[in-house]
Amino acid sequence: MEQKIDIAVIGECLIELSANGTLADTSTLNKYFGGDTVTTAVTIARLGGNVTYLTKVGNDGFSEFILSSLKKENIDTSLIKSNDEQNGMYILSRTPEKKELLYYKRKTAATKLSVEDIDEDCIKKLKLIYSTGVVQSLSAGARELVRESFRIAKENDVLTAYDPNYTSCFMNSADTKECFEEIVDYTDIIFLSLKNDAAQLYDVSSMDKVVKYFWDKGIKIVVVKSHIDNGYYTGYKGDISFTEFYNTARTIDTTASGDVFNGGFLYALTKGYTPHDSAKFAAVVSGLQTQNYGAIQAIPYRDAVMEKIGETV
């Protein structure tokens, strides 16, 4: 890595094939790239952050597309290794009435991630490292990689951030909770969906109880996304603040908006914003993304974000 890297993201880059119509009727699928952590990494990069991505890609027909796409987004790829497995994929279709989403994630290249892929010197120089429960669910090796990366970061005063990102279609709730327990002692920041994470994994639906639960676990910054209240709760140093979703009247596609929010928050935090102000910044980033179609395609760039933030001051 030639440039100074502030943030490392551990994850899996997936191929996205999408259609603006039902899968039964469409004759064309558009090719993109995506995945929860990739979306977060792209958000950081488009805001001007220096971010590296750690994963494995398969030597199939999509490998060059994945690597070139990440590089075009100014994401450092020096930690990415390749193997002979296939790359993961999801197929997405949208109509005004519904959204269809199919995943193909068995025996993919990223399932071969392991502690051997850790660059300890790189971690020690970072400001922050981020991963999700989706990554841990890939394999025992990926799970160990996340745990050891967080441990090394914590021991070297590097911030760690985590999102369970529980997705019932390919994740087991008991395993997801167990994965988090393995890294809780090394985690500084946690992002949670009130509906998908707090309620389904921990059977907690009260906002105060959610934040206190994770504070008691030793986590410094707790961010909870609540679609019931249309906003984000940020718990830090005994205080809980609330930030409304940004300009929801113009929302047309919320695909991956939570991952985009995480990227905006982590970028702002590493630039010196307080946790509360980071949430306000990230709300604008995520809100702008929901005003267009596509998880990656709709992520705004820094100038657009700063223009809107100027309007809200």
C-alpha cells in the first residue's frame, strides 16, 4: 500500500445481476458489484476516505471485473488474494410492487479467508477496522480472521467497528450471536437494526435497553437504526441522541442504505467528528443514496453530501 490507509474493511465482494422488472419477465440482467461491506467501503472512498479491502476473489470470469471496479472507486486492493473458487452472486429485481432477491453464496472464494490473510503491520497503522456478522458467517476461517484482526487492532489502540447485519435467509441467529460474543471484548463501535438485530437476536425492543445492553458489554459507541422512529439513536458516554432519517419524502430505494450509513459514520468519525455529529453526517449520506436506484450506483460523492449538509445547518 503506497498511500496512507485509515480504514480497513473485511468482507466479500459479490457480483450483482439486477433487473428493473420481475425475474420471470425480464430478458436483461445488468452487471454490477456489491455486498454489505463493499457498499460500506465504496461509501468511505466516495467521501474521500483512504480505505483498503481485505477479501479473496475467485479466478472465474468475474475476477478482473471485481478488482477493476474496486480500483475505479479508489479502494486499495493490495490485501486481496485470489483462489480457484467461484465468486459469490446475488440477483435483484425491482418493480413498484415488490423486490426479489436471490443469493448464491455457497463455497465461494471468500469462504477460504483465514488468519493467514492478516497483515498485522497494516492493522497497526490504521485508524479503524470494520467487519460484519455476514463475513463471520462465511466459514470458520473467516470467523477466526475477524476475531484475530479485531484483537490485534484493540491491542494497538485501533478502533474496531461491527455490524451483525443479521439476514435470516442465509444466517443462523444462534451462530450470529455466538460470533459477536467472540469479538465483543475487542469491539468499540456497534451498528444495529432495531428490527433485525436487537429484536431478533437479543429479544430487546426498548431503545434504552438496547443501548444499555451493549454499553454493559463494554462497547463505547452504540448506533441503533429504527424504522419505527424514522431515525438513528447514538449512545455514547452515557448520553443517547437521536437523528432523523434524511429527506424521506424523496426515498425510492432503500437497498443497502444501512451499509451506506455505516460508511458515512465511520468516515466522519475518523475525520474527527463526534459520534453524534457522525450520525448526522451519515444520515445525509444514506438519505441521498435512497433517492436513486441501486446499492452502489446511488452512493453519493463528497461534494453532493457537503452541499446538502450546508443546507441543513
